[in-house]
Amino acid sequence: MTNIGFIGLGEMGGRITQRLLVAGYTVTGYNRTKAKAQWLMDEGMLWADSPLRVVQAADVIFTMVSNTAALQDVTGGPNGILAGMAPGKIYVDMSTVSPSFSRNLAAQVADQGAKMLDVPVSGSVITLEQGNLSLMIGGDRETFEQIKEILLAIGPKVNYVGENGKAVLMKIAINLSLAVQFQALSEGLLLAEKGGIPRETALEVFLNSVLASPSLKYRAPFIINKPANPWFNVNMMQKDLVLAQELGRELNVPLTSVAVANETLTMARAMGLAEEDYAIMFEALAR
Ligand code: NA7
């Protein structure tokens, strides 16, 4: 069986690694903060001391880190991923980062005779745990076919989107709608509440209406009860909206409602709520 490497064992990366271990793969992992990876070592993951060492130990190497700057840190330098790329290796980045950075990285990987795919995911920690994650794939189709079985072990929905960078573009296009939907729900809910309908009642009616998307069904109840673990916080959502705005400028697509949702997130940050689940957008508007 293919030897897998995984760099970035946070909320998503850690759980994906666990799924790969359960599926029977040998996984060598690295995380900037080693202590956060102990639970995976307890479940059989092998540890490597740097991204380079992971690459040396594996045939297919994954990364799932916070943002473009973090990806730069794990791919560059003498102990980075690029230092170990060689013919036969396949590198898969699952982080939501700038498409141009991703394309550039793929070109550098290709220069070293290896292949890269961008494979961001749609779905939360819960979706992942339910085995229902959706994966989108950018890069060459042949490379995708080579590792399709591994990707299917992560989630059942895999969609090939196009060449390198196209899957992260797709992911950003999806995430902007999540924030805009939440902005719209919050405004409607606030209007109902100020008009005298109790918040709980109004929310229940919203979630029984045609408006209720899977995402709203999962997240809108956080308006009433804050989640124990804010897995997708204000900072993370704003990162994606800023990426969307950069793309909007580049491609001449006016993202008018994204601008509004983005300001609500800035308002939440100004209120000291940056680490809260982005459902806090409602509270930021209500205050
Ligand atoms: P988490 O749980 O915040 O995990 C982020 C991971 O990225 C975690 O392993 C971090 O290591 C790692 N990280 C962050 N900055 C760096 C730098 N500078 N160098 C090396 N490693 C770094 O996020 P999620 O798993 O929920 O989400 C990850 C991606 O999926 C993100 O693109 C989302 O938009 C979607 P740490 O443990 O902090 O040492």
C-alpha cells in the first residue's frame, strides 16, 4: 500500500490522518506543534521531524495548513517540502490558499519531476467525522486517477475541476456563499426579532423553510447555543472572503454581497470575537 505523508495535523488535517490510518494506510506525519499530534501517534501514525523528512518517508504527501503564509513556511527552506520533491512523488495540498500561489507551487513541484494537486475540501469537522466530506481536485487528471482511492478514503464525493489552482478557486467560490448566506439569515432573523417574534421561534421557522441549506441547518443553531469548539472561526472565514475579493478584482467580478459580509466579520473582530465560530456574525449585527 502507498506510504502517505501528512503535514499540518490541526482540526481537519488531524482527523483526515486518522481516517487514513483507519483505512489501513501507513502515515508519517509532521505538525509545527508536536504535542498536538500525540493522539495520532497513539493511533499508529509515525512521526517525522520536518516536512522534508515526511516527504522522504512517503510517496503521496498531503498538507492542510491555515493559510498561504503557513503553506509557504512548510514548502520552502532547507527542511521544506520542495527540498524533497523528486520523480514519482505526488504532493496534495488541501489548504485554502491563494490560487496563484498554488499554481506557482505546482510549477515548482513539476520542475523537480514530481506532481502536485490542489484538493481543498468542503464540509466541517462534523461532515468529515460523518464520512461525508466533499473533495475538489485541481491538477492533471492522470495524477488524480492515480490517487483516487486514497482521496475516496477521505471523503465519498470527489470532483475533478480542472488544472492546478482551479480547485482552490472553486473552494473560495463556495465559501463566499456560506458567509453571504449567514449574513442574509442574520439580517432576516434580526428583523423578525425586533418585530416581536422570539429569536428561537423565528430561527425554527427559518430552518423549516425553503431557505434552510445543509450549512444553515448545521450552523444557524449556534446563534442560540455557541458551539463548544469553534471549528471555523471569524478569522478563517475572513481569510477566504479576502481571497475571494482578490480574485474578484483580478477577474472583474463584482462581489457586492461579499463586501458586506466581510465588513460584518471585521465588526466581529473589532468586538474581540475573532476566535468565535463565524455564526457570531448575527451577534455582531445585533449588538
Ligand atoms: P487548524 O486546526 O487551525 O490547523 C491549522 C494547521 O496549520 C495546524 O496544523 C497548524 O500548526 C498549521 N500551521 C499554521 N501556521 C503554520 C506555520 N506558519 N507553519 C507550519 N504550520 C502552520 O485549521 P483547520 O485544520 O480547521 O483548517 C486548515 C485548512 O482547511 C485551512 O486552509 C482552512 O481554510 C481549511 P500548529 O498546530 O498551530 O502548530
